[in-house]
Amino acid sequence: MKTILLDENLPVALRHHLSEFDVVTVQFQGWSGKQNGELIQLIDGKFDVFLTGDKNLRYQQRIETRKIAIVELPFTRLQSLETLLEKIRDAIRNSVIGDYIQIQ
């Protein structure tokens, strides 16, 4: 089972729609307010996938050298994300270390 870290910019309730995965939130980990660089260092190699709504992350960090896959979502509202759940699940299932996947 893949382990997913849900970024603090996404609704916590999204984790209930991803029950086939082991989903933990940034808030639960006590990492709220961490800057992207520090957060990526904390999670690198500890989770399989980082799920985020931050569209600037790929420009701010060297993702290709990391031991985690990142899935970027186009929205941060649960109602909007619910229309993309199958795409999100597929991206998580098919992701490998070093991937940066944008859901559209």
C-alpha cells in the first residue's frame, strides 16, 4: 500500500476518498507552516507520494533527485477535487519515485 502525504493546502476530507492508500496529513504530522524546501526534506524517502495543490513547487525545488513522487492537483476545494478522484487515484497508483505528475 502506498503512503501518501496530503499537503496542508488540500482539504483534510480528501483523505476519506483515498481509503485504498495510507494517507497522512501535514497537519497530523505536526508540519503545518513548513516551507516547501524544509517539508520536502522531511518527507523525502518517508512517503511514496506527496499530494499538493501548490503549483509553484516544481519551480522551487529540484524534484528529480528526490525519493518521492509528487502529484499536483489543479484545485484545492473538495467539491472540485471530487470530480477528479479517479484521475488522482490512477496517478497515485502509477507514480514512481521522482515523478512529478500534474492532474488536469
